[in-house]
Amino acid sequence: MSDASFDVVGIGNAIVDVLSHVEDGVLVAQGLEKGAMTLVDAARAEALYGAMGPGVEVSGGSASNTIAGLASLGGRGAFIGTVADDQLGRIFRHDIRAAGVSFDTPPATGGAPTARCLIFVTPDAQRTMQTYLGACIELGPEDIDADLVAAAKVTYLEGYLWDPPRAKEAFLKAAAIAHGAGRKVALSLSDPFCVDRHRAEFRDLVRDHVDILFANEAELCALWEVENFDAALQATRGQCAVAALTRSEKGSVVMADGDVHVVDAAPVARVVDTTGAGDLYAAGFLFGYTAGRGPFNCGRIGSLAAAEVIGHIGARPETPLRALLPAELTR
Amino acid sequence: MSDASFDVVGIGNAIVDVLSHVEDGVLVAQGLEKGAMTLVDAARAEALYGAMGPGVEVSGGSASNTIAGLASLGGRGAFIGTVADDQLGRIFRHDIRAAGVSFDTPPATGGAPTARCLIFVTPDAQRTMQTYLGACIELGPEDIDADLVAAAKVTYLEGYLWDPPRAKEAFLKAAAIAHGAGRKVALSLSDPFCVDRHRAEFRDLVRDHVDILFANEAELCALWEVENFDAALQATRGQCAVAALTRSEKGSVVMADGDVHVVDAAPVARVVDTTGAGDLYAAGFLFGYTAGRGPFNCGRIGSLAAAEVIGHIGARPETPLRALLPAELTR
């Protein structure tokens, strides 16, 4: 195995978030499922945008948030995903590069605009997401840069990739390249509804292709169709080498080679918007993992990164995360 | 004079702001004049954007911020300004309408994209703005809806309109319509560098066309080429019926029909970003003015609106401003 030029390459949907504060009544009036990510077509996205208050646009996307967080911690990250050649696509490209991430996937040419995610933030800081995939549906195996994947210690994939039609081929190609080069493959389950849509495939993936699994409690229960966290934890045992399982304010549980570690959440002065909490936990965990930290410390770094991002609106860090690490956890 | 359908119609540059936190060193490295609004061409805007960190996009523009603030207070506002038929233009249109403002100016067809303002926010909460005017340069007298202007109690214009080539014709047409209908005309001087660019014209305007003048201390000193606030105040006397003069944390001074009122600033827990402070002061003042409040209370409402907007990133209110008013100042 040659030296790695990157710590993590992320593959995911390249999305610009449109965030707006709403009262709960808006969710009811629009028939939106609170806390979920729902896929919508262009017409529905347009109608929902019309019903939404004034918004703020920020680059988003689950795996891209993770890689931006990794870079903010001081890690070396790259991203693969498709935007269109339009204003939102240029914003996405600018922001992820400005965060210090390598991003060179050529723009899609199929005519669909850059993806956007309408995020309705309710007063309880929960977010309800309506995603129009746009140009993301064009991601395919031809977009996987084999040299890049082989040069990264970890290839990180978001479960949402199972929604656009050809991205799973890209995923499997990337996983094969990574393992062929002696690297690791990580997967985030993304959200419980995404797990419901793709449960059988996700179970096969976790068993056959994934070295490091990220999931929250609801996602893991959905994966194994069990009712409580401990049952889900036991079902995960033996499925993959590492599982990093997040539980909101209860912290996280990390299972690594059969041992279980319990990690507390990091304190947050005021939870403003939970968007990106899981993405940033994964960023911190992978930063630690690729630096050779043990499972407990990987979880600690994940908690610190997640705590920063839920203290403000938006799913990418506002302050350099490396400054939040205790000295013994920096590189 | 017929009943007014609108309290205020604003005419200004329709701009999407791109905000990013930077250290002071970035301003030095890029040769940017701190605190100023500088006009840049497309190539320079592109180069500066490349040097900027990850950003947040929010609808902006001075007069449009003011009208959005007026609507948030419960006033009836309309806006005239030109965007392009592009993604940023649709964002601008969505946001101002979602704020409750009437906005029907057709998109420009000249090919330039929607204007954007790159805003570098330094740790002292100051903003340094680099504006690419894009489609704004197409605003002309043909965009002035005479019925709309005649139906608004106040026509409000930003001084920045003197920068694009034909907007001043639009301004003068609007002022003539407003006065012909027995309405009032208000002007904000926008910024001291804008005043430097157009001093002689601004002096004529204030004397001959403006009923209500908004200016901060630096702008007013630039207008009269004097060294201190009191000298600027004395020079303003007799020039227009009302002058609302803002002084940051020192509050504001309102001169109305020769009488002078001194208004304290409203308290702010933490100043995060001063972008929009003057715009929102004008929103509050005009909300009071069009409701028939006296000069002191108009200034108080202005101070309350400004205090909200400097407590967060972005130049438009995040909370409904009407909720911040003491009961005796609501409608």
C-alpha cells in the first residue's frame, strides 16, 4: 500500500441547502414529515419554495459536509459529486474548495440544475428536508477517479447515494478500487427513511463492503428492524469492523473489533439547528481514525465537531474545528 | 390625494449578498478598503470570490433590505429593481416576496447576471463590501411603475442608484410622480464613498427633491465636507423637511421642521455583523412616519429595528420585527 495523499475521499450528492425558519404549522399545512429527508421533483420543489419564507443559501450535502468538516479539523479531504454548470453549482464548487477540499468532478451536462435541499427549521431546532436531486442523478461510475480513490485512506459514502439511479454503481466501483488498494470503506446510513427505501441492499453492503459504519439510533433500528438501541447494537456485532453509532444528546457508542466504547456528547450552549450533526460527527471520527487514534478518541473528536455545527444555522463549521480540539488530539 | 395602497415603495439595486467571515489580513492582502462599498467588474468579482472563504448567500441590497424590514414591522411595502432571469435572481425575487413585499419589476434581458455583493465580515463585526452590479445597470425610467409610486405614501431611494448609468433618470422620474401625487420622497446617502462619487448631485437632490434624508455621520460629513457631526447637522438645517441621522452606538439625531430630537440606540446583547444597520433604521423610521408617529418615536422604532439586524449575520430581520415593538408603537 502506497502512502496516502488524502485521508478521506467522500462520494455524495452535491447539494446547496436553502434554510428557512418556520413554525410547526407550516409543516402540517404542507404535509411534510417532520425530521425526515423527502425526495421531491422539480415541480414540487418549486411549489414548496413558494410556500417557504425568506431563505439563506449555504452549500450542503451529507458527505460533502463531512469532508468540509474533516478539512476544518486539519485533515486532507477530497470530494466526488455532480453539480450543474450554473450559479448554484459554482457556489457549491467555490465553497467546498474554499474549505480546503479537493473537488474536480466535471459538471453534469444533462440539463438538470444543481440539486437543492429545502430545509424547514422549526423552533425546536429540528430540520425537515425536501430534496430536489437535479444534477445529482447523473453521478455514475465514470465519475469515480480511480487514482483519487486509491490514494485516500478511507472512501466515505453517504446512503443517500442509493436514491439517484446510477450512483450505486459508482459506489461499488469506488469500494472495489479502495479495497484493491488496501484502503478502508465507510458508509453513513443517512436517514431512517433512506434505510427503509434500500434496507436489503444496505444489509448486504454493510456485511460485504463496509469497514466503518456510521448510523444514528433510528437508522440502525430501521436497518435491523428492531425496536431499541441495544437490540440494534447487538445485531450490528460481527457485521463490519467498526460501527460508530450516534445517539444525539446521549453521545455515541463505538463498536470496534468486537469491543464497545461509550462516548459522551460534547456540551453545547444552545442547540440552534441540528442540521449536519451526524455529518460532522463522521468528520471528527474519520479525522481521528485516519490519524491512528483509538475508537474512544475518534468518538470524542466526532462529538466535538458535532457540537460546533449544531450551535449555529447551517451544516458546515463556522469556526476552524482544529482550534476546538484538545492538544493531545490534534495532529 | 387618494388613499395610499402602500406605505413605502423602495427603488434600489437588487443584490444577493455573499457573506464570509475573514481575518483582517485578508483585506490587506486583497487591497480592500475596510468598511467601504467598492464597485467591481465581473473579472474582479470572480477573482475576489476565489480568494474568499466558504460563503452564505442571502438576499440583500440597501433599499430592498429597508422594504423587507418595513414589511416585517407590519408595513405595506413594494420594491422596484432589476434582477436577471437566473438562479440568483429567482432567489432574490422569492425572498423579498416571502418577506411580504410586492415586487414585480420584470427581469433584465441584457445578459448580465443578477448583481452580487461580496461581504467580508471581520472579527470586529465590520463589513467590507465589493459589489458587482450585473443586471442592476439596466434599471431605467421604463421600470418605474407610475401607479405604484403614486399609490405609496413615501418613495424611498438609495444613493447607490447613482452608480448604475440610467437609474438616476428612474429616480428623478419617480420623485416627480411622487410629488405630483402629493407623496413624500426619501433618500439614503448609502455610504461616504458613494457621496464622494456624487457629491454635487446629492446636494442638489437633497435641496430640491428630498423630503426625508437618511445618513450616518460619515456620509453627512462627506456630503457637506465638514469635520464633525455638529457641523454636518447645522449644514443640513433648512435643506429638507426631515433628516434622520444615525451615529452607531450613539443612537440617532432627528431634525424635523427645524426641531432636533436625540434618540438613544437600542441595546444589543452582542454585535455580530453591522450589515444592514442603516437600512433597518430607515425601515423602522419610515414605518413610524407612515403611521403618523412623531420624529422621536420614528427614531425609536428605527433603533429597535437596527438592533435586531446587527445581532446576527445578514442584513434582513430573522425575527418578525413587529414583535419587538412596544405596544404603543405598533399599528
